[in-house]
Amino acid sequence: MPIKLTAMLLTLTLLLTSCATVFKGGTQTVPVNTDPPGAEIIIDGISYGTTPTSIRLDVDREYTILLRSAAGEERTFQLRNEIGTLWIVLDVVTGLVPVIVDAITGDWYELKPGEVFVAF
């Protein structure tokens, strides 16, 4: 087998074997809802609009979400990042390289809970 083809196949194998990086990526869409709807969503001092909506967040960190109702009442909601057990199992089954890639990228994390709901 020519060297170029071997190098391309090896590179392709390395890129496609890290399960979470390939299939999920480093972000997660989180639905945000309140009762009543229309609460402002604030993360790290930045407004992300009003509920109901979905926000795409990086999975490699935790978030404290501030929700402010139209009446000015505030609630906070914590999103934790946890390693997804399924991604670890799939990485281990497919070899050492996927474990290394997903560990470096942090893509095997998931935000928990997967949605936000707050009643005012």
C-alpha cells in the first residue's frame, strides 16, 4: 500500500474513532422554559433573550443561569457538566485513541439536567 494512502487511512481512522467528538461535538442545545413564559435568560451577565427558547452551550463547563420574570422576580438554575458514561464505554471499546481525543476535546461531557424549567 502506498505511503500516502496509508497515512490518509491512519489519519481518517484517528479522526473518526473518537465517538463523542464525531457524533455529538462540544456543544449541547438546552431548552429553557418558565411558567409563566417571557422570563429573561442571563448567563455570565449576557442576555440570551426570553423563554421559551433553546440555547446552544459548550459542554466543557458548568453554568449558572439567572432567570428574571417580567415582574422582576429572579431564580437561578445550575447546569452541571458530567462525563457521559456511554461515550466512555464507546471510546474504550474502539481503542485508546478515542479516549485520548475525547479527553483532550472535552466532548464527552454532557450538561445535566438537559433542560431548564423554572416556575415563578
